[in-house]
Amino acid sequence: MGKEQNPRRVAENEAMAKTKMLRTSPQKLNLVAALIRGKKVDKALADLTFSHKRIAGDVKKCLQSAIANAENNHNLDVDNLVVAEAWVGKNMVLKRGRPRARGRFGKIMKPFSEITIKVREVDLAAAEEAKKAARLQKRTAASSRQAGTAATPEAAVEEQA
């Protein structure tokens, strides 16, 4: 009789966390987010712990929240989690100013940003095999380009025509 449950915004093997109003620019925050994308969560936590960037502590809190969400809300195994996605968005900007020479006014922008981190549970053996297959495919494509042959059978048919 009650309200219908909202559909999940992430897949069954994923969990996410979002932190808003981080007092840094999105560009600076994205440097830290790029540091953890695609890594296992324990390696990402270690990288954030020893990072010299000021905002790394807040990103670490967000990642720990995503890990806790995965464990407590979605019953995922923490040992098999990887940072699937980490994206950064703009938030509000405080506009301040400072008097300058000849009656002018220098604008000072104090931007805020937000980060969303999505963690995914993966089967580690299958992930390693997929990486090896992708690496092998990339290597064969590069070697076929050097040799002047087509990378795919469809491209070979088009070259002959």
C-alpha cells in the first residue's frame, strides 16, 4: 500500500558515494580522482593516504563511504572491489574581490566542487584474463599496421575490393 521502491541507480555489483561542497576547484580535484580510477580499493586508499594533495583526505573519506555502502547496503565483498568510476562536477562559486590600482577591482573566485565515486565488485581472475586479451589484441593490431596488413578480416576484404 506504501510508495513503490525507487529503482537502483547502479548495477547489482556496484555501489557509490557522493561528496558535495569540497572547497577546491574541479580541475584540482580531478587530478586526485584520476589517481584512483580503475585501481583496487586497497591500493587506491593507500595512494590517497600518502598523497601530498590537500584534497586527497576528503576523496579518501568519499571512497571509504563507497566501500562501506558496498559492504553494508549491497553485501559486496570488499576484497574484490575496484574503483569503477570517479567523476568530478562543479558546485557553487563564492565571488570575492580585492581593490586594485587606479580604482579597479580584482575578482577572486573561490570554487567548490563535488566528487562521485562508484566501486564495482569484479572477479579478479576474469579481470586479469580480460586485460591480457585486450593487451594481446592491441599488440596484434599494432604489428599488423606496421606490416601493412589489415587488422580485421572485414578490412582485408575491403582492401582487396
